[in-house]
Amino acid sequence: QVQLVESGGGLVQAGGSLRLSCAASGRTFSSYGMGWFRQAPGKEREFVAGISRRFGNTNFASSVEGRFSISRDNAKDTVYLQINSLNSEDTAVYYCAAGSWDARTPPRVPERYEYWGQGTQVTVSS
């Protein structure tokens, strides 16, 4: 069992930046690939970014590539999502997820992630 707790969300002006954090506890953090998803009102949950458990390979949704970055600190059992150049379409609840997959390219489908956090709200004002 892995428990995930997100933090760092909030209200930010368009063009601003945020860094989301996800602290993990329970099983060995380094044994899991990690991902960030988001869900806007009235929309399905969508993949944002992922990072593999080995080598730190990353994968990004096309809508965020170049603006978002993902990193992990296995010593702190934490994964981060740096969000830059925010726009109104980034407004959503952001979820952290952990999966036991070992793919070189982090998967984009939610079904590959067994554990989920409660989410943190990101609201972008224009």
C-alpha cells in the first residue's frame, strides 16, 4: 500500500508558475513509477506527466510539453511537478499516482497506476 499526499496547488495568475509536490509513504517509493494527472470540471481525468522508477525517463502530454517538468527525489519519497506559463486551460484538480509498472516510457493510461492521492486544486485566473 502506498499513500500519496499532494500539495502546492492554489490560485495563480495566467503566466505564473507553481510547483506541486507529492509525498509518498508506505511501500518503497523507488519501486514505483510516478505520474501526474488532472481533471477539469466536466472533463475526464487526463495524463499530464510521468517519470519512471529507474533512470528518470519522462513522458508528457502534448498540451504541457515545454511548460511542465516532472522530477523525483527518492531520498525524500517525493515527486514534483513544475508548472510554468500557466493558462486557464490548466485549471484542474491535479492528482499524483503511483504504479508498479517498469516501462521505459511512463504510461499515459490511469489503469497503469494503482495508487492515487486526493488531489490538489490549481486555479488560473486571467
